[in-house]
Amino acid sequence: MSDFNQADVPQSGETIAIISTNHGQMKLRLFPEIVGPAAKNFIELAMQGKYDGAPFHRVIKDFMIQGGDFTNKNGTGGHAAEGENSTIGDVYDSRLRHIKGALSWAKTSAPNSIGSQFFIVHAENGTHFLDHPSDGHSHEGYTVFGQLYEGFGVLDSIACVKTDGRDRPKEDVVIESIVIEMLD
């Protein structure tokens, strides 16, 4: 993987996620071989059907769209794949950055606070201030575990919806399903 490029289209044998929304479909390449448990948590949650019907509850044009709260559906809930009240810790790799279309875990400022909420970067030039610092402080920065490769128009459509003063869409933006596949 010395010539690894996060923005490359997935190759045969790689894991992808197909996120169907009421705005259309997005396809993302996942990186379980690089950030193991971080990608596996998303894969397991998706395979459990947890994301079906969950909204993108926070939308900030030119920054990111955030969703994945399947319990409270407002950004205050969710949990990791192991069950209620479970969380996971950060995993990072210097090859994974917050470029446009990066799929990353949302979390609180507490260590090991990743549950089910994720975001997809919308900023054209990325949001590199969210990257982990190179000095290895794992509590700083956010864990990238996937990359959008098809459906940038859908990302743009969601990012441009009208929102209220708290960045909540005025009309629901819903994840209808997330299907995990291995490319042939």
C-alpha cells in the first residue's frame, strides 16, 4: 500500500458502503485494512440496520454533513456496534485526511467517545484542522475511515439544504439505508 491514495476509486476486493438518502445515493470506499476497528464499527452498525431512517441532523454548507444518531435522531444519541452505551476509540493513519468526501467519526472531547455519529466533509479544500496531529496525540483530531467516490452531487444537494440557526435541516434529510458490499 505504499502507493495508497485515499481518493482513488475502490478496487476489486475492497469494501464499500452505499448510502441511500432521500436526496439520492452516495458510494464510499471504506478502509478496514488501515483503521480496522473504526471502519468495522460503521460496517457492523450498517449491517445491523441501525442507520435506516436516521437523519442527517447537522448540515453546514462548505464544511460537512453529520448523521448517524439512530436513537434520538437529533445529535445527542447513538452508540457503537457492541450495543447500548458502547463507544470506541480513535484510530488514525497519516494517509487518511479530511479531504472533500472524507467519511469520519464524530465524537465528544472525551477520549474513546466514538459511537455511531459520522460526518462527510463538504469543504472543497478539505477540513485539515480536523486531522490528527502528527505528534500522535490520539485524543486530538477525528478518525477518517472512508472516502466518497461517487455521489458528490448528492453530498452537494444535502449540504445546500436550508437549515435553522442550529444547523438542523428545515426539511428532513434521511438515510434510507446503508448497504455494505465487497467489490467484485
